[in-house]
Amino acid sequence: MKKEITKKEFLVAEQKMNDLLAVVTKKGGFDRLTKKESAELDKYTQIVKSYEDIHYTIVLPQTVQGLIELKMYEKKLKQKDLAKMLHTTDTKLSEIMHNKRKPSLSFLKAMNQILGIDGNLLLKIA
């Protein structure tokens, strides 16, 4: 079993990782690092990732409306653009987003196939 990383270890590793990333920038690319620098960067990056995976989890929205808003934000879409992508009307999308209409199975299928949202999650929260 792996030892849990402390906040202090995380902060040290994060600083060393950032220092090495500055070296990468200064040298002009990752391929210009020495083997030792590259190994250290990998080590510190793994420490930071392990700590963040445990302590900085982002919880997915638990409503269809929340998932729609998240995808709109991620893809920088306006509501009318998302409606076109999902093969629905602006009105229907607006009604779903304002909880005035339940999403149809075909709408949920489009969210799964076009936006890449897990189908099991969609069925669970719809």
C-alpha cells in the first residue's frame, strides 16, 4: 500500500515541479531536459497528481441541467449552438434547462453520443 502524501510533501513537490517546468521553458522544450531532470520532473509530477487526485476532486453535476451547463462551459457553446448539436430546438433545450420539460430518451442519447456524457449517469439522474 502506498504512503499517503502529506500537504507539506505536496507543496515541496509542486514547487520543484514548477521549477523544472521553468527550466523546460528556458531550454525550449521537454526534449532538452537531461535524463536526471526528466526523471525528477516525472517523479514530482506523480506526487502532485497523486495528492490532487485524493484532495481536489471535482464532483460532476447531479442534474441534467447541470451537465448541460457544464458541457456548454467546457465547449464554449451558446444555448442555440448546443441545440443544433443535439438535433433539438432552442425552445426544447431551454425548457429542459429550466426544468419545465423532462428530457426525452433521444435527447439523452444525443447527450451521450455527441457530448460524451456517460449514459448510465444520464439515465440515473434523468
